[in-house]
Amino acid sequence: MRRESADVLRMIKASRDLSPAAELDRRAARAALLAGQTSTAHEPLLFAALLYRVQSEFAAAIDEAQKTRRFTGHLDADVDRLLPLSGGVIRAAVAHGPEQLATDARKRLGEETAIATARLLAYWNGDSSAREDYLSRALLRPYVEILRAHGVPPDRLHRQGHCPFCGGAPWISSLITMGDSEGALRLLICSLCGNEWNFNRICCPSCHEEDPAKLPVYQSDAHPLVRIESCETCLRYVKSIDLTKDARPVPEVDELLSLSMDLWAIDEGFTRIEPGLAGI
């Protein structure tokens, strides 16, 4: 990566150097703002705003507990301290989540500790059966964001195309301006810790295909800032928000405005690398 790229990434980090709780509150505010400006994505954005708020409260509680005894980054060692703090996220999903999510959350409200622990560890360890466990991801995100804030690396498997800090899968990407000579920089954004990292624009984060002919990009006049970056080799895709045209969007929040593009991609036979906040 050229020096200019590294400098821009440092600037991004400095501009977003908020506590995890404050950063989650920032996302909540953006979701609430957008919810008031749309009818088609009103409900998903309202729920996203609520989820971020309870995750912010969870992150603040974890951070307070961190002051007494540091979390280790080994979930099997930390989970007993996390579970008693996590009820707000599950209760919010029961009360305000989409029907299927609310049903799943209701089952987990009175779950025995051993079962709740096993669910979180299954997601943490990358078990295929837990890949789409929305609630486990929502519960673990504040924890991993706290780990990142304190520089404690999680003991998770790291794969190419996944987050270099926690191994989480990218659920959105963005393009940022790099200057006239260098074009735009592609950043992948982690679904678990919120980290952003530079990634080759001509490469599939899932299977690492690098043939441009097999990496078509799709756009819609209805959502001019959004791209479907697909791969015809593994039939995966990641959505991208073009911040070179408008720097205001928070990619993981604003992408909810273009759920119709996800539905189109699914109809075309593609699967998103990691589901977004709406579960698709």
C-alpha cells in the first residue's frame, strides 16, 4: 500500500476514534435520521436504531467490567462475564425485531447458560450451522468492539478477505477518495468489530478471484451510490457505498435503503458474503 493510502487510513481512524459505545450511538442516530426520510426502509432502519442503542448500553457495561478485570479475547474464558450483561439485546429483539428474529430471541430469553454459551461459541468458532445466527453476532459485536478499542486480539480464525483484527466477515464495503493520481480506495467493513481495511478492488473477498471478467459490478439508477460487487466464480457478493460522491453515509446503516438491490442479487443467484442488519 502506498504511503498516501496509509495516511488516509490513519485519518479515517482518527476521525472515528470514538469509544465503542459512542460509535454505536452514532450509528443509531444515523439510522433514526434515515428512518424518518423513507417509507420503504422505515421499519428496518427503526429496528437498526434500537439495536444500536442497546448494543451501545451493552458496550458501556462491558467497558465498565473491563476496568475491574480485563477481558482476554478468549470467548470461552470471557463468556460467563458477558452473558449476564447481554439481556437487553435479546429483549429488544423480542419486543421490536422482525417476526422470525423475535421468535428466535424469545426462545433464547430463558435459555440455560450452557446452551447460550454453546450458541455463542459456535458462531465464534465459525461453525457452518451458526453462520446466519443474527442474534449471536448482535450479542458479540459490542464485546469485540471493546476488544479492538483495548488492543486485545480475539482468538478467532483469520482468513484472507476477512477482518485482519478479529477474523469477521465483511458485510459492506466503501469507496473513498484517494486523490487524482491514485483513484478510489476500497475498504471492507467488518460485521463483528466494525474495523475497516484496505482491499484490492479487483478481488473477491470470498474466493479471491482476480479475473475482472468474472467480477461484474451492478448498479441501479434508484440508488446511485450503491454497487453490487459480485463474483461469478463463487456466486457471492458484497455491497459497496461510494463515499467519493457523498461522504455523509454510514455504509452499514445507509445500505438498508437499498434492500431491493439485495433481493435482485438473490434472484440472480448470488449470496451476500455476510448478511446486513436486515438479515439479508
